[in-house]
Amino acid sequence: MSRAPSRAPLEQRIGEFGASRAPLVIWFALVLLGAAALVCAMVPVGPDWLGVTGSVTVATAFTWGLAARTGGRPLIFAPLALACGLVAVLSDNDLLLTGAAVGTAAVAAVLGVMITVPAASIVTAARECVVALLCAAVGALATVGFEPAIQKERFEYVGLGLAFAGAIVLVHRLGAGFHGLGRRGLIIVGIGGVVLAATLLYAELLRRYGSTGLVDELLSWVTWSRDHLGAFPRPVATILGVPALAYGCHMRARRRQGWWVCAFGVAATAPAATALANPAVSVREASLSVCFSLLAGLVLGWLLIRLDLALTGTRGRRSRVAEQEAAVRPEPARFAPLL
């Protein structure tokens, strides 16, 4: 009788980021120290240089982590990120500081997606969405720590664009290229692209050319939500980002093409990474907005997963349990290189 292949060799391929625990411990220490410095600067407590120091530390650590996770060269890209951050801070140039901030937001958004693992059930898929948004939240602290001079919409669009481009480049390698999509994957990616473009285009057209009555009606909903709930969810994260990330992690437990769906998860992590950049929005409101987007998006993600299972013939509780137990596609552990 043939035995099922062991997952041990794949999970043990940890490389630079985890062959020993020392690099991982150092990485976590840098992230925690950087985040602590940023929180102190936000309170504010301590010297004035804590904010930029925390931002440079987190940006360097996240670049290191992303390079190591995706099979890149951490010892090249991490020092490069450190040098860029130091040049921006020491120059005190608004353009360089803004570039460092948007770059940090993009790296945090992509790392949030890349650090996820396959999810056999909706519960574990929800857990992966939380992990991704927590990573983006640390990136949001680092982004605002650079004190960028921004135009809000432009900054958010650039951050989302950079994150999406980076995710597509990495997912092209992780998802076996375009030829690995298949008809089903191509349809899913096409729908995701249309939803992303339509959401951004509609929001921009509404902001620029929308009728007064329609804009006032929509603003009344936003105002009501802010007054009674404390915040309003981000539309692109709610409609596309969180559902795509939940469904993508769920699909990755079964098919490699799930990585292509996960790429649209940056529509959730990128807005979270730039959530604090708007000085007109408080930290509490920005945090609640991300949480509301997560909760509403997970409902849509659950519906997508149930629809996918129904289309594949998995109906009934017993069938779903059996399908979930069979979803054992191996992937490296969370802090192991994917390539």
C-alpha cells in the first residue's frame, strides 16, 4: 500500500528566514520595537525621533520579511530599504518622506497577503484575514510615522497600485504563471479585476461628477454610520479585498490557483496600511473602519466559499466536512520561504 507523501520536507525548507530561530526572533524583535516606538510617538511619549526611527525599523524589517518569504534576497533588499529610509529622514524632504511612506504601505500590504497560509475552513480563512490586516496595521503606523505630505486620494491610489502590482508579480511565480490559471481561475481573476476597476472608477466619478442629490444621499449614509457606529467600512476592502483574501486562502488549501485570488487581498490590506494617513480621521475611526470592513467582507467571503462548494457538488454538512478533511494541499509554514 502506498503511503501519502509527507509534508515534513516541504515545511522544513525554511531557508534564511527560519533555518534557525535567531533570524526569526531578531525579525520579530525589530517589528515589536519599531511598533512600540511608533505608538510612543503617537501618544506622544519620549523624544521626537521615535516616530521616524520606528518607521525606518518597521520598513526595513517588513522588506526583509517579504524578501525572505518570497524567496528573494533579504540581505540585499533590507539594507537597501534601510538606506532609502535614512536618506528620506535625514534629507527632511517632503517628496522623499512621502515616497518612503507610500513604499512602506505597499510593502506592508503585500506582506500581509504573502504571510497567510491555506485555510481549509471559513474559520481559518477568517483567521488569515485577521493576520493580514494586523500586518497592514503595523505598516499603517510606520506609514504615518514618516509624516508624509499627501493628497489623500492620490496617496491611497498610489499605495494600492504599487501593492497590487507587487502582488501580481509575486503571485505569477507562486500560482504557476498565467498558464496555470485554467478557465475557472481566469474567470475568477477577470471578475476580481472588473470589480476592482469598477469600484475605484465609480468612487472617482462620483467624487468628481456625481449629482448633488446622489452624493448627498450617500454622504448621509456615511454620516449616519460615523455618528452611530463610529466609522464607515471601506467599500473596496468590504466588496473585494476581504472576500478575495478569505476565498483565496480557502482555495489555496485545494488548488495552487488560489494565489491569484489572494492577489486581490491587497484591496483590503492596502487601505488598512494607509488608513492613518488621513489627518481628518482619528485612530479610533480608522481602526473601526477596518474592523467593519473585515466583518462585512467575511460575510461575503463565506457566501463565496459556500457558492464554490455548491458548484463543485459539495452539498450537505457531511459532504462539506469530508471535503474539508481532504483539503490538504501542502504549503510551507507561515514563516518559511514560499519559493
